[in-house]
Amino acid sequence: MTSLAPNPKTLALEPIDPARYGRVALILGGSSEERPISLRSGAAVLAALQRLGIDVTPLDPADHPGSALFQVLNPQRFDRAFLILHGRGGEDGQIQGALETLGLPYTGSGVLGSAIGMDKYRTKRVWGGAGLPTAEFALILDEADLQQAVDLGFPLMIKPAHEGSSLGMARANDRDELIAAWHEAAKLDAVVLAERWLTGAEYTCAILGEQALPLIRLETPNVFYDFDAKYQANSTSYLCPCGLPESIETEYQALCLKAFHAVGGSGWGRVDFMLDEAGNPRLLEVNTIPGMTDHSLVPMAAQTAGIDFDSLCARILETSMLETPSHD
């Protein structure tokens, strides 16, 4: 269930010159666990770019394995790429590195920002080094590390370090549940995190260029904001405006921008955080290629900011026209 305040100022983008962007490869799908969501996001973006009159061709790396993708993405055929490839291979710097090698501009974060942002463990280490608040955690690589997780105190959130869309995440209320959750998460990723369970409200901050969009508060009757709550359930509430005092929302937006920049993020993305029992924000993770489905959060925040979906897609495509520090 979406709870968005009506915004009479939601405007379409000013007329653009489609020829300015040349031939655009929309890269979607892939072979990660998030492939179905990427295909849904890609279909929505493809329709938007076509409505804008942009010369866009969808490309699925799964259809062009190995070096075949390099041949298809020849700069003589395309002028730039719009990346809507979720998960491994798309958000971890791999496709960005391939495009860098080809000399083909692309949307969003560069190789470094993508690689760090996809790695929840290294993201937390970067945030810790920058003095930014995040939930206490323990790294679980093998059974010997379980005690460090137990020492955090139950309940715990268990999550794979390199997966998105809440895949492999579970709540552990005791040691037996911790072991079971670790085994399940380890099926997806050899690197698993245990986080201290946070009891406060959950928020997300969409970032577009250097602008933090209005915060969204997430509410679900599920144990946490899991895959079902994100993509399937109609019982999830998205509150935007989020209900926070303006000064507090501005403070949290600034924190999220700083967190995004700290990991090398650029162009567009999303930062998730929760409040602890004392009401203090605790950063959770970065998404450098967030979803663009009908349940996705960036389009919701953009709508509240007065940016319709087609305009949002055009602004994301515009990020491929800019050089960023993480592309160097």
C-alpha cells in the first residue's frame, strides 16, 4: 500500500533532444538472483525512454555470454549505456569495468563505488572509518565466527554480504536460529553478516545527482522488510512524506548523501537506514542501481519531489553524460 501525499506539481521533464543521447543500450536481466526484478525494472525504463523518443535497445547479458557481450556493446553501435542490472554482475563493478574498457559511458556509479556499495561488509568498514553510524555487526566466514555474533546479543539480523532485495536475510532469536540462518545465507554467499537487531522505524533515501529526495518510511506487518514485503505484498505501507519534522528529515538526508559519497557512489542510488531504540539513525546499506518497478522506492520519492517517472529516467540517463571521480 502506497501512502503518498498528492503532489500537484509533478511535472514532466522539459522537452529534450533525444538525439543528444545517441544510441542507448539498456542493460537488464543478467544471471544474478535478482534477475526477475531487473527484468521488471528494465521493462518500465524501456517504455519510459521510448516515450521520450530515445533510440534505446534492450540488452540482456545472459543472452550474450563471455566476450560476446563486448562485441554487442561495440561503441560503433552504441553511444552510452543505461544500467538497470541488479545484483552481482551489475551492481558490483563488473559491467562497469567492461564498459570502461570499451570506452562506453554509462549511468550511475563507477567501478569503485559499485564494488564497495555491493559489499555490505566493506561498506560498513568504510562508514566506520568515516565516523558514520551503522548497526553493530559481526562477520561470519565459518562456524568459529558464530560466537562473535552471539556476543552482539539476540535477536540478530543475518544477511549475505553481496546480495540485494533482502535475499537470504532472516531474523535469529537464539543460537539455533542463528546457525540455521547462517547456513541458509551461506548458500548464496560465503560472506555473511550478523547485525544487532534494530527496533526503530525504517527509512530509505533516494539520491538523484547531488539531491537527496524526500525520505520514505517503510512499514510492514512482516518480521522485517523482506523480499515479499518489497515486491509482492500489498500490506506494505510507504509513507512519503515520511512524517518527520523538516529539520530532522534534512539532517537524515544529509547523512545519507554523505554515506553515499563515502563509498564512492555517484549519479543516482539509494541509502537505507533505521533508527535504534534510542531514536538514533543507523545506516544499513547502499543500492547503486535501485529497483524501478511499480513497487520501487526511487520512483515514489521522485513523485513526491515533483519528478514523474519519464523525467526520472531521463535524469538518470543524464548521469551518463557526466564524468565522476569514481570513473577515473
